[in-house]
Amino acid sequence: MDASVERKPFREAIWPVLACGAGLFSDGYINNVIGSVTTVLTYQYGDLYKNSTAKLYVADIAFAGTASIL
């Protein structure tokens, strides 16, 4: 380790770790919710939803919403 590198105090160094953890939690939450949304739409609209192109794009829209936040 180079002696000229100054270490940050723990309270300053932990913030990026917490922010990344919150982001991962948020992504997992959205992925879980979109699975439930797809199930509910399937029950509510039946074959109309199953045979539509909307079913293909619901998860894509959720991903786009997640990526646009970043």
C-alpha cells in the first residue's frame, strides 16, 4: 500500500456501499413486483393478455423504468 494514499474515515467510505446496496435492493424489488403484475394481468384478462404483444413488453417497460432512474 502506498503511503501517500490517504484513507477516508469509515463514515465517509461507507456511503457508496450503502447506495449500491439500495440500488440492488430496488432492482430486485421491481423485478419481483413485475412478476406479480404479469400474473394479475393474466388472471384478469386471460387469453386476451396471453396472446397479446403486451405480455412481451411489460417486463421491458419495467426494465426501461429502472434503467432510466440510473
